[in-house]
Amino acid sequence: MQPSAARAAMLTDDLRSALDRAMNQVNTLVLGKPLEVRLAFVSLLSGGHLLIEDLPGLGKTTLAHALAATLGLQFQRVQFTSDLLPADVVGVSVFDPQARRFEFHPGPVFTQVLLADEINRAPPRTQSALLEAMAEHQVTIDGTTHRLQEPFFVIATQNPLDLSGTYPLPDSQLDRFLLRLSLGYPDDGTERDLLAGTDRRVMIAQTQPALDSGDVLAARESAVAVHASDALIQYVQALLARSRRHPGVRVGLSPRAGLALLRSARAHALLLGRQHVLPEDVQTLFIPVAAHRLVADADAGSDGALAKSILHAVPVD
């Protein structure tokens, strides 16, 4: 790494402390899930978007609200339902008879943190309204392009597809999410603390921001500058190649998935106080980054199991 890049990769002491406080604060609101909280911050610092998939009642929305309260960014929540229209998300042009012109009324996507709650309860046409916003950080209405604020971070929750009233997310939509997480049931001690403690909604309402938009953008710049060696890049490439010929995989990982894996591994290394990526960073991020991007054969089992199998099949040289 060149000296100038090394300096760019270093966080200031104040920003490092702010990031640590922010993660600790979210961990006090979402108990027993330190890895998932760290990966949520990885998604934020990588400039990506986060998909949280699990059964109802396991803390998906709590994690999203805790992140929004801690980040100190503008926040909007949209409850996705079967009758939600694309205009309800991105906005609509309305004719003003006095001015004799159409005026654009922005939708809730014009924010910095958007919680798309239960995104797979809306039909595909409404889901796709987020595609341009997530990929390009802009919205085009009636031929006019409107830029979104930076940073722009989508946190979406979804229920498993075997629950009634859900629609599968299209592959193009899934690919816009950098990471997919699952929280799972808490362990006995954590569940006891949840049952005996203060209502999480009250705690989130009283939460003070630990970061602001300037902090997030500065941390993103530092994450981009974290060094990935040639050997590390070759390891990522080997994982991509294996995914394209692995038994049970019909469509393997694209180069864009490889870029997402490297980007998130850099952010993960930064959060752990390093200026270089290790294979362990890639291994930690591989399943959250890769599983939802794999297209599996009908009888191949879960995408998570396939991603784990691919990871174990590629040695670290």
C-alpha cells in the first residue's frame, strides 16, 4: 500500500471512538447479536444496503430502528403491503392548477435511512420501485431525475417465503442488497434479559445519535482505502469460480458479487482496527454476501447451505 493510501485508511481517534460507541449502543438495544450488529455496520460503511430475513417477532425491525436512532440520519419507514403502489414509495407529480404545471411531491425514499418493513409483502411492481434508488441513489419521475441525499441506506426486512401473503424478491432486487442477515432465536440468557428488561421501543425512543452523516461518509472513505493484497483478491476470485461450477448451483456469483465481497471485507477489517483485509474477513462475509445471490437447483437445499459448501471447498493458499 502506498503511504498516502495508508493514511487515508486510518480512522481518526474521534471517529474510531464514535464508531465503537455506535456499535455498543446498538448492542444494548439488540441483545445477544454482536456479529449481526457488526455486519449491519459493515453494510453501512460499504455503501450497500441491508436485508434482514427471519420469522416475525425476532427483532428485525428493532435492529433497523436501533440503527436509525444511533446513526443520527434522516429516517423514514414504509410498511410494505399488498396494496402499496410505487408512487407511495418514490413520490408522484401532481398538477397545480394555479401554477398550471406539474409539481413533484417526493415520497419517503427521499431520506437517508429508509426502513422497508416486510418488503416481500408488496407485489413485485412496488418492490421494483426501489431498484433505481438503491443502485443509482436517484429517482426518475416523468423524465426528470432527482438525486437522493448521501449517505443513502436501505434496511429491508422480509418474512420467509413459506409464510402466507409474501412475494419472492426478484433476483435483480436481491442483488441490490449487499448483505442478507438472519437473527434467529435468542439464547436462554438473552431471552430472559429481554423479558425482564425495559421495552425496546422505549429505549430506542430515548436513544441519542452517536454518529452523523459526516462521520458515516468519512468512515466510508477510510473503508475504501483498506488494502487487499493480490493473494486475497485471488482467493475471492477462486470463490467466484467455484460458485459457477459447484454441484446444485444453477447460476453462480457475478463479478459484481465479487466486488461486493471485497468492499464488505474491507469495511469489516476497518471495524476490527486493521488496515488490510485477511482471509478471515472474506470468510465471515461470504455467506451474508453470496447466499442470496446464488440461484440453486430445485433439489439443492438452502442457498445458505450451498454458500457454506462453496466456502469450505476453496482452500486458502
